[in-house]
Amino acid sequence: MIKKRSCLGRASSKAPRRKPAATPPKPTATAPEPGEASGESDV
């Protein structure tokens, strides 16, 4: 039971943390300044 609880806690902490981190960078690099996104993509 302790092992299952540890797995749930870890998966829950990784899911919410990864979603917000991968969501803002995508719209932020393509919505705000398209020039910056092109330069970063080229590099």
C-alpha cells in the first residue's frame, strides 16, 4: 500500500509540473514574438 501511494504521489507531481512547463513555452514562442522563435529554431 505504501508503494502504490508513493507511485501515485510521484506521477501526480510529474504530470501537473510537466504540463504547465511544456504549455507556456510553446504558445509563448509562437504567439508573442515570431522573430525570436525563428532565431531560436535556427540555432
